[in-house]
Amino acid sequence: MSAVLVLCAVGALTAAGPAPSGADLQVVPLDPDPVAAGGSTTVHAFVANGGPEVAGAFTVTVRVPVGARAVGPYFPAGCVASEAGRVVRCAFPAGLPQLRSATALVPVRVADWASGTLYGGWVTVRSDDDPDRSNNTGSFVIRVAGSD
């Protein structure tokens, strides 16, 4: 009878999948360098692992403000742009150690007509293993130089 109970317990754990890693991934907000209308700058999508464990696989998503679009090439090379260059998704493999960071680099071109400050940019990180999602999104702005 106890052997049956042990087999049921093992089966239940396997069916539920692996336990979360306990790695707290968090976006560290950074504004890109100011840029002239029609020029290019780079969004640094900076993600830190606050621990206490090594992170599982995660995806970083960058949404570019209206008045700019992502133009690539991106880092890492596997990043994919969609929505006419307004959204870029970058997949990172498992293995980011505690108290280390990862960065996706997303070059953007600002429209010729853009001026002032372009609001509405954000970076988000998503991992099934992250126990605290309250710090997984950060916003950024693009300042158009010479127009303020």
C-alpha cells in the first residue's frame, strides 16, 4: 500500500512540472541617449536577477514610443520585431546567475517629424519562474535633441 502512495506522489510532482526557480528578474529603467529628429539611438533593455537562484529562460519585450521604430540589427541576434518595428521580443536561455544582468540592445530610428520627448516606451521581462512580477516592467522616453 505504501509503494502505491509513493508512486502516486512522484507522478503528481512530475505532472505539475518543475518548481519555479525563485529568481527575481527585474527591469532596470534606462532612457536611451538623446537623438536628433531623423537620427538613431539604442534602447538598452537591462534586466537584473535579484536572486536568490539562477534564472530560468526569459523573454524581454521592448515597446518603442510613437515617433520611433526599431531598425535592428538587434542583440541578441534572435530578437524579433513586430508591429512595424514598434515591438521587439528577445528570448534569453536559462542560466542568468543571481546578482547578474542581461541586456537586449534595440536600435531605433526617430521619425523626421518627431520633436520634444517621445513617451510610451517600455521594457518588460517575462519568465514562468519569476515569483515577483511587480518589478517586471519599466518605462523609458526618447528625448529628441534640439527640439525642446
